Amino acid sequence: MNDFLSTIEVSKILKVSRIAVQKKIKKGQIKAMKVGRNYVVPKEEVLKALGEVIGEESKKEIDKAIQKAVREYGEAFKKLGRE
């Protein structure tokens, strides 16, 4: 089983351009190995990058949901915290 992906495959998974993947590799945001003129990315690195992408997009929604829950159920949370 192949444990590496090409930059094109990574770009499709992350839904960014191939150039954006190459820039992330050069900045060190995604670890990759050079094979000839191309880079290959370990699958583990893609999963890490995917986690960061999803986390950043969802962060504002999560923060809003937490703030709403605290507003609506703040007293209940305080009482539960004492138990």
C-alpha cells in the first residue's frame, strides 16, 4: 500500500490548488520529500493539514455555539459544576 500522495492528490483532498500545496511545503506547513522534480507527502501529513483546515473553518461556528450555550444555560452549568 502506498503511504505517500502526490501534490495533485493532496490539493484535491484539501480543496486548494497544487501551487498552494507546494507553497505550504516550502514554508514547512506540510512535510514532504522530494522525488526527482516532484514532492510526495506522507498520508499522515495530509491528515494533519486536513485537521488544521477544518479546525480553522469551524472555529467561529464553535465559538458562537459555546457563547450561545453559556448565555442560555449559564446558571445550569454553574450548578452542575458545584456537584
